[in-house]
Amino acid sequence: MSKTLQLLGKSIPLTETRGVVLDVQISKETKVTGGGGSGTIHNGTGYIQNNRISSFTTTTTKLYLKAGTREVAFSLPGEFELRSGHDVTVIEGQGSYFALLNHSLDKKYWGQGAGFASRAGLATKPKYSLLRHFAHVIGGMLTLAILVAKGCSSEGRELFGLAAIFIGIPAGFVSYFLWRDIRTKQTERLATQEVDAFVKQNY
């Protein structure tokens, strides 16, 4: 029986494919960034600075199932306790992996809700115009400057207005990216909570 996940205000129908594992293939891909170095040496003095090297490994499980009279294949992110002969159910939503149930081991696996939301095409970053944010910040700064400079001369009011603009521009940048980062983390946390609750309640 198919179920529907409510995630970030959207309804996502889930499809379940149950079968017996025929084969499991695990692949790992490592990406390396950085390397090299920079610096200068003159007359035997100077410095050489090594650039930081970082690597990230992605693991993919290729799973082949015998589901009824047909054979199906899945590419799942991550690595799971699986072997040939296990009875499993693969759950997908919007064509993307959602969860894996291993009935033979009585175990269930699912990823972070934020990751699934991204794969399912749901935005976790707030849709808000940087230009509109700047208009709000600078408008507020100018309003404050006008109120503060009410009793000043015209030159004083001009000075306060220019100060508001020059302070408002960097303040707008900083506040926008801080606000976006906070809102994104809140949305990702909510997605993870909704997915965790759904899996525990339904599977």
C-alpha cells in the first residue's frame, strides 16, 4: 500500500518495491580538491605556503532485486547491511531514494530529510530577493537617520543620510546572508524532523 509523505508543506507520494536481493555492488568515488602551494623566496629568505588538500568520498550501493516476475535495479546513496537472498523493500519519492527496509534483518535505513527534500526538488533555501532585502535595510537606516537628524542643520541631515547608506550596504550584505543561513538551517532541521517522524510512525 502506497503512502504519502507531508514534507515542508508538500505532499509526496511514495512507491514501495519489495523483493529478494539478487546482487549487491558497492562503489566508492573520492574527489580531491586543493594542493600545490604559493609563496616567494628572494636571496634565500621568504616563505612557501602549502594550500590545504581536502577529499570527499561518495559511496553508492547498486542493488538488484527479484520483485515478483521482474528484475529491478536501484542506485542507493550510502552503504547498507545487505546480501543475496535478503527480503527488502526500497521506498522512493519523486523518483529519488527515500528509505530501505531490510525485513530479513529487521532493520530500516533512511537519510536526512534535508537531503531527500533536495533530491525531490523541494527548496530548503528561502526565496527572498537580495535587492529587496537591501531596500528594506537601507530604507530602515535612512528612516532612522531622518529621525535622529530632525533637529540638525541641512548639512547634518545630509551627513546622517550618507552615513546611513554607507553603513546600510555592508550591513545589508551581512544581515542577508546571516538571515538566509539561519532560515536554511531551520528548514533543513524541520525536514529531518518530519522525515524521522514519518518513518518511525509508518515503518
